[in-house]
Amino acid sequence: MNSNIEHVFFDLDHTLWDFDKNSSLAFKLIFDKFNVNLEIGHFLEKYQPINLKYWKLYREEKVSKEELRRQRLTEAFSALNLQFSISVVDEMSDDYISFLPLNNHLIDGATELLEYLSPKYDLHIITNGFRDVQYKKLLNSGIKHYFKTITNSEEAGVKKPNPIIFEHAITSSGAKTTNSMMIGDNYEADILGAEALGFKTICFNYHKEKLPKRNIQVSELIHIKNHL
């Protein structure tokens, strides 16, 4: 148990908010609108690793937000031997951002965990996602009220694992790294990024990666109760 912890910081996508399920539903709406004759599961097999690749490039400041949005779709369609004009891809991309917060499934155990933690700790969000979309996700999924502060990479000017975003979150929350816990699914961005500043961490191993044994990791959110 971590008796000195007073503040718990969460990532949002793939940690509390079920990005994969909600993304699949958003793409279904897009495919219906644009008459794309593709089975969603088949598309996502190509899209998901491409999306992760572009998010890594985005974190590393190697692509812009606009390039991420456009190229992940273009490359996924290309892998399926489909081509659309840039204007159509951009329209799909805009629709995706609009449609994504319409469905707000949470990861199993998310609400139960937040209910358990909120009387004991101050809860916060640190996210690399786009500001407007992330606020809508928190609001529409009914969990925004659990969090004292929400730190977004667009507002901080940098993305996790850059230490500046964690420093921004610490300053906004009034916490100290020595009494703070970071919980997230991305080992590089959430865990290593937070550890570098002195946070304790728990990795929600959503992606079922092989991680160093020194790290606390859980396969189900509710198991975090065993560590806090």
C-alpha cells in the first residue's frame, strides 16, 4: 500500500475511457455516411497499429495534429487498397473528432474504481488527447466531476512523457511528486514520464505488453484498489 499518496493522476484514453470501443462506433457512423463498404473489424486491424504509430510520432513532435489526423486514415485505407481524395479524408477526419465523444463506454471497473478512490484522494487527469474532445469525453461519460484538475497537452504546450506536462499538472493541482501516483496504459508516456519526476506509478497493462517486473502493473482496473 502507498500510505503517503494524496493525489492520483490518471491518463484518459485506454485507461478510463474505452477508446477502442468508442472509436469503432465512430467509424461505423463515418462508413455509413460515406458509403464505405468495409467490415469495421477488418479496418481496425489495419488502423489501430497505424494510429498508435502516429500518436507516438505526435508525442515526439515529429508530426502535427493535422498530419496525425490525415495520415492515419490515408495509410489505413491504403493498406486496404482504398483511396480517397484529401478533401474526403479531411472531412472524415473532422467527422471522426465530432463523432468520437458521442459514445462514451468506459473501461470495465472505471466507475467503481473512481467511486472508491474519490473519498480518499484528490483525482486528476493528464492527457495527450485533443483538448476539446477530451473535455467532451469526460463530461459525456459522466466522470468529469471526479477530477479536481485536467491537464491537457495542448494547454501545457508539450505531450507526455515530456516532464513539462507533469510539472504543469503538479503546479495546477497543488500536489507534490512525492505524494502523487500516476496511472496510465502507455509505459513510455505515462509510466516512464511520471517516474522521471518522482511520481509513483501503476501501469494499467491494457495492451498486454511485457513490462519490467519492477513496475506495479494490473490487468484490470479494479485491481488498483489493492495498491491504493
